[in-house]
Amino acid sequence: MLPFEPETLEQLQARYPDAILENWLVDDTVRPVRPGSLRTHVFDGPHGIRLIISRDTSHIGKDGFIHVSASLTQPLYQGPLDTGFISVAKAFIKQVTQTTKPIQLLGVSNKGIPHFKVHE
């Protein structure tokens, strides 16, 4: 895991386009590197939320989409399943991506990390 390095909103917004340039195959079990291990895809906010942003696609022919996971680096909320955290994460995603479209909660991993889809 990369060390937590908070940036300003302006810095995160400026880096966002680079995070979604490359398509990542979500069902690629051979590739050892994942977006979360590359600073290009890791967005650390000043409030302790880390977003991992990538454009994901699949071998099974589904169209790619912008995928975001959100986690806490500081105990500001009870945990990722807390509805308050989900709301704050969605608001932070909207700020970073500068989208006006809805952010869709895809689900929560077995480690308690919420995953979102950013509609384009």
C-alpha cells in the first residue's frame, strides 16, 4: 500500500484525467500490478479518505466504466458500511471527478470497502 499523501482538491482534480486514460482488465489474474499500487490512481484527500480511481473493463465484452473505491485512513466514521461515510465518499468523488451525474454504489467488498461507478 502506498503511504497516505493528502493533496488539495485542485491537485486531485488536475490528476484525475490521467487516472482514467488506461483501461484495466478487472478479470486479469496475470497482471501483478493493480491501480491501487500506482500513485496515478490513488487520490488522498485532506480529510482522510483515499479514493482509488481507474477505468475498468472486462474480457466478457462489457463496456468500460470509471470505477472508484473509497477507504478511510483516519477513524472519522464507524467504517465504510456507515451510510454517513458512503455519502461523504460520494460527495468527494463528485468533487474530484467534477461530475454532475449520479455516483452509483456497486457494492461493498468482503473487506468492507465500498465500490462506486461514475457515470459519464
